[in-house]
Amino acid sequence: MKWLLIAVIALIILFILIMVTKLKVLFHFYHGNDNDHLKIQFKAWFGLIRYKVEVPLIKVDDNSPTLVVEEKKAAGTQEDATNKKTEQFSAKDLINSMHDMKELINHIVSLHRIIRKFLRHVTIRKLEWHTFAGIGDAAHTGMLTGALWAIKGSIIGLVSHYMKLKAPPDITVTPHFQFAVSQTAFSCMIHFRVGHAMLAGIKLIKYWKGGRPDFKTKPLSALSDDGTKSV
């Protein structure tokens, strides 16, 4: 009985630690003409727990109308990727993703409200977005620069409305009037407590309605095959 009580107390303490743990997410994306690079890092417990997803290659396939994506994953403090794979995404995959999003909206009551409440607990510590753009014509480049400033301003306003923006964003748009160039670098660091994410996940299950969904993409399609019970 004593050991059972100790085990229960240990599980409760572990659960509380997980709930209050802050998860830090670092997002970096670079686009330079035909070169693209995406990296997402997850850190917790002062860096003792780490997970990295890196996409060093994003390009259009020369032999088919698909997008080729190379993905690397690494866990812990090791630098070498433990898992590496290359996938191809077509227009059909995009349509299936949009179909699955519609299924989620139709099956989860107040999905927007659940996401909005979770985003209130997300804090943005750093946000940098630098863009170099030019299309070889001074007048058209000036119009493009103005449009980019408007788009960035709208996005930052939307982000600051739903999440906590702790530091002023560092945003620039640099025009190049003499030659065509397309280059952008986006970096963002956010953090939230694991408990808030778990609570949002529980709400997604709690407010599920309408029985089994009809998902098209993996791994969500497994839910359609196995069957999902309404709550």
C-alpha cells in the first residue's frame, strides 16, 4: 500500500510538471530566389529536451507538377539528423488538406473559439522579417514595396491581436530597382505551457460531433479507417 501511494504521488507530481512546462518553439524560414530553407526547433526544460525539424530542400520537380520536400528530424542534443526522408506533394495533396480542414470545422463545435483561447496563452518573444524585392523596373518595384509593407502590417496586426507580442517586431522591406530579386528571411520565437496545449486538445475531443470524419491526408486518414466516435 505504501509503494502504491508513493507511485500515485510521483505520477501526480510528474503530471503537474508536464502541465506547467514551458515549450519554446523557434521558427526560421529563408527564401532566396530558387533556394528555400525551413527549420523548426522545440525546446523544454532549459534545453534538456530538444527536437528539430529541418527542411533544407523545397523545389518544383522537373519531371512532374509536384513539389519536392526533403525533411530531416533530430532529437536531443545531437546535431546529425536521426531521420531523413524526401516527399513529393501535388495539387491533389493541397486539395485533400483543404478538405480535411473543412472536415475539422464541420465536426468540432466552436473550433475557432478553442484555437483563439489557446493562442491567448502563446507569447512571442522575437519576430524578425526582412525582405529584399525587385522586379527590374523602378515604378513597379515601388508598387511592390508598398504592397509588401501593407501585407506585413496586416499580418503583424493579426498576430498581435490573437497572441502576446512581448517585443517590437523587426520588419524591413528593401527595394532593388536595378534588377529582379526575391529574398526573405523570417524568424520567430514563441513559447507556451504544455498544459494549455493539452487543454486545447481535450476540448477538440470533447466538442467533436457528427461521428466518423472523411479525412483524405495522412495520418488523419487513419481516423477515418478506424472509425471515430462522437463525443
